[in-house]
Amino acid sequence: MKMIVWFVFVLGARSAAGDVFIAKVGQKVTLNCEVSSYTRSLVWRRGDDLLCSVDQRGFNRKGTIDLAKRSAVRHVNLEISGVRETDAGKFTCLADQTLREHSLAVVSVSVSVAPSAVLQLGSEATLQCDVRGLDEGYEVKWKSPNAGLPEGTSTTQLKPVTSLHDGTWQCVITYGGNQISESLTIKVKEPPPKTTPPDRTKNITIFVPVDQKAPCVICTATDDPLGISCWMWLAMGVCCLFGILLMLCVMVCVNVFCKGDKQRPLERNSSNLYV
């Protein structure tokens, strides 16, 4: 009689394929049992491991595995906190005689841009979105902040970088009809202006008095390493020129004076002879 009752119970249980839930590592996820209520008991399992069970009196019993400690029944749904990659698998929800099966896919998303999130116009960059923990059958796309740009794959090249690439990008992972996304903000800036060394060349025009019969001189020179400007060099040159002229005048005067002194004794001697 017991065997017949158990056989009838198994036949009475209805099983239906449920949804595929997707979650990121560290997130909180809720698995929907897809029943509105239960009368006698509600049991959640992952594979053969008991997670939670609630009877008609509301008594809650938990399993012994780590996932059970992070799980809680909210009405008829199962809430899992601090999702880990090891939590992925098949889940069953048994509400009275109604059985529902669900799958949980856990992904670890790594989003990056090389060389950095601050890009210069005209440069090149690579957007990378890595997904770990999913089998085949998922899709990864990059959605740009500008509607005029096409969607990219998990690895997208920005070549060259333009102002349209500035903004928040979305890495969207689609799996089993569910989606999760990860954001990445890119800033595009103008390249720094090219700086040229200051022109240290100076044009200096010097007007020399007409009585010296010297043409106008245009001096083009750079700053002297000794700290003496072109004006100082010119002034020193003019002073040297006047000094040389003065020395020549003195020498001429001395020479004339000496010749005069030599001729005076001869004149005196000749005058004594005539006497």
C-alpha cells in the first residue's frame, strides 16, 4: 500500500523546465519558483544538496553546505547573497507536488581599456570584456555611449579615438534570455599642444653719427652665455675704438714734441758759429 501511494505521488508531481538565471560574482540573485503559493511544504535544492525547506507551520530548515548558509526563502523564491562561481548549477523548487527546475549561471566580468581610461584624440585603444564561469551559448557586446557607433564584440578596437568615444560604455552579457552588464567610463581629451622653444634671436639697430662716416649697423645675435647683451658688446667695441684713436693721437703728439726738442740744439750751435 505504501508503494502504491508513493507511486501515485510521483506521478502527481508536475515538472517543467524553468528559467536560466545569470548573476555576477558578489551579487545577490533571486531564483523564482514560478508558483504562487504552497500548502504543505516548499523545498529548494541545488542538485542533490538541500538548501532550504519550509513546512506548513512555517518551520524553516537549512542544509549544511556553504550555499545553504547564504540562502533564504522569500515567500516562495530563493534569495542567494554573495554569489560565488561555485554556486552555478541546477536548482529545483518543489512546492507541494509542483516541481520546477532552474539553472544559475555565475559569471566573473572583467572590463578594461588599454592603455587607460583617459584617451587622447587620434590615439588607439582596446576595450576588453572577459567573461568567466559560463558555458557556450552566451553573447558579449559593447554598447557605445553614442548611437552613431556600431556595437562591438568582447574585444573592440578604437582606432582612431574620436570625440564620439567619450562617455560610459556598457559591456552586455546575454545568456539564456537574461542579461547583465558592466559599465566603463572613457574620457577623451585633446592632445597637449606642441611647445616650441622661445626665439632668443634679437635684432638690434644701431645708428652711428654721420660725422664718423659709418653706415648703420644691424646686429643679430643671441643672448651671450656670459650674460652680456649685444648692446654691451657694441658699447665696449666703441669704447675700445675711441681708446685706440686716443692712444694714436698721444703717440703722434709725443713724436712731434720729441722731434722739436732735437732741432733746437742744432739751431743754437749754428748761431754761435756766426758770432
